[in-house]
Amino acid sequence: MKPLLPILKEKKRYVVFEIVTEKYDKEKTQKLVESACLKFMGENGYSKAGIMVLKDSWKKNKGVIKVNTKYLDEVKMSLGLIKSNSIVNVIGVSGTLNKAKQKFM
């Protein structure tokens, strides 16, 4: 079986976000982000966006989300709409994971 051509692959971006809260828990934050995106975009939009909160790229209170380029604005909006006793700020967006870590973390 032949591999996919680069033109047929989905393009992706990496969104670096920061959570400001008194008690920080990585797993709760991940569930909070995923549920906020699911609530705002719905199941169909969530699956098309291909949202993945990367588990091995956490540093202190900063994390990375991998998302499809077409749904970047919707993901940013859903992060801004999180209503709990924590604030989520989008720090920046990058095309590669290494550059996202170097610039924003």
C-alpha cells in the first residue's frame, strides 16, 4: 500500500495555551479543554477539527493542542469561552511542534 501524498494530508497547527488557576491539575485541565471545544463546536466540528491535547508537551501550566488549520479560530474561541474558576489564555500558534515549544514555552 502506498503512503499518502503530502497534498492529501490534513494541515495542522499547534496552539499553545496557558491556564491561570490556584490549583493546577493536568488531567482536569485536559478534560476541561476537550469538553469546552466539544460544547462549542459540537461532535461533528470536533471530529473534523481533529483536536488533540498533547499529553507529553506540558510544562508547568502551559499545554499544546494540535488542530486542523480550518478550525483554528473555532478552537481559540472555545478556549476563550471556558467558564470555571480558571482562565485559559492562548499564547501563540505555530506550524511545527518544535517551534511552538521554543517560542512559547
